[in-house]
Amino acid sequence: MFDRFAIQTASPEPAEEPYSCSSTAIKLAWLLQEVLYCGTIALFYDRTISIRLRAKEDQVRDDITNIAIEDYLAALMPPRPEALSQLEQLGHARGLPLVGPVEGQLLYLLAKASGAREALEIGVATGYAALWLLRAIAPAGGRLTAIERNPERFNLARQYISKAGYGDQFTIHEGDWFSELEHLPGPYDLIFLDILRHFSGEHDALKALNLCVPRLRPGGMLIADNVLCNALVLEEDAAPTVRGIQEFNRAIMEHPQLESVIVPLRDGVGICIKKN
């Protein structure tokens, strides 16, 4: 079952009774050895199962913080507009990726506080995060440009954003993220990068960062989702996607043009400001 590991599953045999020890002492020592052995095996299986489950995105929640706290925070959120509420219900029913209302509120507040007018979202998925951004920037005449490679999600996002009344302030490009991004010169006041977990190459996340930074205006904000990747960033022998996120995280914290912080909300949010 656990083919990556070779373990001895048979219980250790009790040692032969030494000449100078009593039978009771020998039995007690053997029982203690058995308990410790079984505890070690249980911990091993628990750790292995945990790693395997976390590696399967469709079997775990994105929350890397206490789930009860996440649910508590979500319950405090005021009612959302109809389009957001419908997308939340659709996401739960179909297992679609959503940043959720708490992170959505964070996106809204960051966009509003920064005074963003021109925003870019890379990886629009359902349009849920886009709606939070548009709520912040549209009232002041702002616009959101988005890129999505999945035709089904492309149409879903456009449908719900139009339904919310933001169709005229939303432009979406269908196609490969890198190819489309190279044709969008910017500059943007805010870029939301929501594709880190979709990369297969180890250096794709760093490539995305290197394409985003020149397209930010000085003082502009880059927000990246999933930077903690179900805590898999803690693994030393990580998969290529996770190694790419680890490299991305080091890069934003050391980048000469960025001031950055990683917030452990849901699956981790990286927030960067481009220096003037």
C-alpha cells in the first residue's frame, strides 16, 4: 500500500528469559517494547497518510490554519451580493476552486486601500475573486483584466461578472497564461496571481513572478494565492509544483524591487508592494 517505504510489519519476538531476571520483569519489558513498537508504527502510518492526503488537492480543504477558526471567521462575514452567494453555492456543489469570503474580503480591502484602478487577475477560475476585486475598483471607474485558459471557467466567469453588473469594466483573455501575459504591457496598480498550484514545471512560478513585476507600476501591489500549498512547502523532498512555490516564496522575500509578507490565511497569501 505504501510502496515508497519499506517497513517491517511483524511484531518483535519476545527475548529469551535471561538467567538472572524474573519472569514478571521479562514480561513487563516485552510489553513495554511492544507498546513502543506499535506506537512508532502508528505514528509512521499517520504521517504517511497525512502527506499523501495533502498531496491530493481534491481530498483536502485549502485551509492551513485551524479549520474551526476559519469557519468562525467565515460565519462572521456579512451576507454577500447575489452573484457571490450563487458562486459560493455552485462552488460547494461542484467542488470548484474559490478563495472563500474571508480571503475575498481581504482582496477587496487591499484593492480599495491601495486605490487601484487598473487590475489584472491571472487565473480567473469561476470569477469569484474577480467579483471581490471589481467591488473595490469599479465604483471609482476601475477596470479588471483577466486571463483564463480553461474555456468552461472562462465562460462561467464572464457569465457571473456580467450578471453582477460589471461586464463593461471586465475584460477576459482566453489562452495560455504566459503567452497572454506577454501581450499585456500594463502597468497595473494591482495583480492577483492565482495559478501557482497549476504549474507543472519547477521554475514556472518564478517565471510568472518575473513577468508580473515589470507590469506593476511603482507602488503597485502583487497578491499571490496558495503560497503555502497545504503546508507542503515544509517538505524537503517536494514535488516540482511545490518546489516552484518554495522558490517563488524565497524570491518575493528577497526581491530587490519588492517589499513582501506571507499571510497564513487559508492556503497562504503573499502580498508584495513594488518599491518606488
